[in-house]
Amino acid sequence: MQLTPVTLEGPSVRLEPLVATHLDALSRVAFDPDLWQATVSRLATRRDLEAYAEEAWDEQRAGTALPFATVLKATGQVIGSTRFGSAAPAHRRVEIGWTWVSRPWQRSGANREAKYLMLRHAFEQWGVNADGSLRDSVYFSILAEEWPAVRRRLEERLG
């Protein structure tokens, strides 16, 4: 499994390997604050977008990510971005995420098609899930304002 840049194409969406020339088009759709409410990223300026892309490219050079620009095939318009990330090629494991689609194309089917293209590539080209063992992971978080109550409950349990 090698995260070699590849273009993934469906009937209406094309996922192009993210390159610097995509940044102008992405800057026209990336700064809606609603896009970033449920993410750890916050893109509000061109510099934020450049830093976001640089981080993705650093991870790509390290062999752990493959970022894409999400493009409408009919018009060539860039409408967002998505990524293979946290890849562990030796374990044939990869995550799909870091996804955002500009509001006019949300619920249009564009993201569904993009995820299908990525899943198809991961399973059919990379052969993810090498040995058949499966594991579900659950991530928990504690916000700073939640910590006092969590701390109190833990201390009570510890006696």
C-alpha cells in the first residue's frame, strides 16, 4: 500500500491530488465559519488555508496522507477537500476524513460520491484490512469546562 497521488473520478466528482494551484479556488469556498464548527481545524484566512495544505503535504511526504481537492467534473469548480490520512501502510490501514464541502454542495451527493471513490480505491487498489482482524475504536474527549466534573467523578471512584 503506497499513498501515491492519484486522481479518482466518478460520474460527477473528481478528486484531484491537492496542489498549490488549488489554493486560489479553495480560498473562494473555505472561509465559511459553519464549515469548521465540528472540526479541530479553523480556516478563516488565506494563511490558515496555506498552513492546512502545508500540513497535509508534510504528511503526504511522510507517507501517511493523501490530500485531495474535490472538483465538480462538469464545471471544474473546486468545492472542497478531503483526505486519506493517519495511514499505516505496514498494517494496510488508512482513515478517510479531513473533509469539507462548501455549503452550496452539501447534501448534493458530491461528498457521498467522493467517499465511495476513496473507499473503492482503498479496498480495491490498496487492499486495506490485510489480515482480516477488525477493531472498532472509540475516541473520547473532555473539554476544559467539563474537566472539573470529570475530575471530581474520577477522584470519587478512586476513593
